[in-house]
Amino acid sequence: MRRVMLEDMILTKDMPSAAGSRMLAGYVSPFDATVVEKLRESGFEIAGKLPVGEFGIDLVGETCYVGDSAYAAANVLKTDTVMGVIALDVNGAPRRVAAQKDLVCLKPTYGTVSRYGTVAVASSADTVGVLARSAADCGTLFATIATPDARDTTMQARKPVEGRVQRVASLALATDAAVAAKMDAAKEKMCANGIEICEVEAGVIAVARACWNTLLCAELSANLSRFDGIKYGHRSASFVTLEQLYTESRSEGLGLLVKSAILYGSDVLYGENYEKKYQKALRVRRVIAETFRTLFAEYDAVLLPASSKLQYAETDHPFAENLYTAPASLTGLPAVVAGGVQLIGPAFSEERLLEVATRLEEVRR
């Protein structure tokens, strides 16, 4: 089966790309994203586009402007009609979907897959990844799309990490009983396959959430400023002055979560806050990245949940759930979700993580 679906953060010239937002409703790109070109060149059929939460920053797709599209990728994969879904991991939503719906998700190392032709939100972290039913299918699709592209200046020369995962550091993070059971089952499965598990305190990694939320909102507010109702995006019919055009177009075109993120991000970048908040968050990011490098000197991977629970309530907020997904987003490290848990490895260790994922697939609800 060589059919795939694309999430709606990936541009296509023959299908609309709204990024889950009324602001881009009906927009059709004049070109295909690089990943779309690579898939078609390799003989894959693009079976269609899937709705996403607005600009990919919500929990699992619930804020799409056309209505609740939560778990859209999981729903289509359960039909067994496509090999996988190509998704842009902005704020961890694909990983949360995989953890809660017994799927496999690969978020590659930042700069491994071209982002040319994707909707930019958090430019220092946005990563094109794969959702599938199996680690093998994830690996096949990853090998197809992980190729050089001069049009994306953030791409890195890839040197895959060799060897197998032998020692894993398990981070102590609070979850509900169902997720804790998933973690225990994953540890048991890895131990049965000769992998040593060591319990480690999260330490400074636990502050990745606050750091990431600051950087996410700052970068989002800068990237989305182009959607002003003039050159790009929804244009209100109710305006007289230029200021009213900006205000009404954005008020009508954007949802509450995105508006909140823009307001916070604008504040982070304003005046003296730039140094107090944004620059400080960048310094914390470096400390967290160094903490992972220290861990990887002793361990081959880090185990942690991808979500706090297996089913969300209306009161749950993505910026709280970032406790689990922010570490990989913030550092650009690769992460694999399988068996309801998440493994983070050093840069370019995707194949090694997927090899462990083949064993974790057996851990089911």
C-alpha cells in the first residue's frame, strides 16, 4: 500500500491548505511542499488532506475552524486505507495522538526533513514527522522524506547513530494511572529485550514546558503577523480604516487559543521583556540541551510519557501538556512514540529509536 495522507499544515498546489484556521480558509498554494514532491517521486499516492487544530498548537486537533477534528489522523489510520500520515509537529499534537490511540509517531531530528512548503509557526522547532500503525511503516516513510533540500536553510547533514539502545533513562514525571501503567509495561518490555532501565529525576528538563511556551508564543506571534487581511488571510467585510481592517480580519479569522498565544508572544518580544523573557528562555534552552547531552553520555535514550492521560477533558490545556512534549521540541531531538510512551534519543538516532518501537508496539491498551 503506497498511499499517504497529509495533515493540513503541508502545502499542496492541487488541494487547499488552511492550517486549521479560518484565516487561511480556501487558500491554495502555488507549489507543493518538498515532502510532497519526494513522496510522489517515490511512487506514493497522496490520498488527501486531513484537518488539524488551528496552526497545530492545540492538544489533538480540537480547535480546527471547521469543527472539532480531534484525532483525525488516528481515525483515518484505523481504516487501514493508507500507510501513514505526514504531519508537522509544532506543539506535540502528533505525539499525543499516537500515545492515546495506540499508533507509532516519529518526530525526526530538527533539520532532517525539509520544511519548505509547510506553514511556519515556531520556526526553531517545527518538524515534519510521520504517524503510522507500525514502526516499519514509519521507517519507510521517513527514509522517503529525509533527503537534502537546498530550499530549507535549516537542514543538517545527517549522520545516523549506529548501534542499539542498551541503556535508557526513565524520567520521573507525574501522570494518571493509565499512563503510568503504559510506562510500566514499556519498561517491562524493554527489560525483556535486554535493555537496562534506570530511574532518573527530571531536574531541569521539567522546566522545558515554561521555556518552550515562551518561545512558541514569541515565534508564533512573529510568523502569524503576515496574516493581516491584505496580502494573506481572511479579510473582514466590516472596516473603514486600515486599523479596523487589521483588527476585524484577525478577530474574525483567528481562534481563541491562537489569539491568546499571539498576545503573550507579543508581550514577550516587547521592550524590556525581550531580554527578561525571550532571551532568558533561549539561555534556558541551551541549559536543557546540555542536560540531554550529559544524559546521552551515559544512556542511549530517555523514556518519558507523551501525555498525562489517555483521554482529555475540555478543561485540559496544551500549554500544560507541554510538560511531556516540550523537551524534544525545545532541543530539536528525535522522538518516537510507541506503546503509549515516548523515547527521545540523540540527534540522528531515528533508526535506533524505531528499532525499540517495534518491541513497544506490542504494548497495547
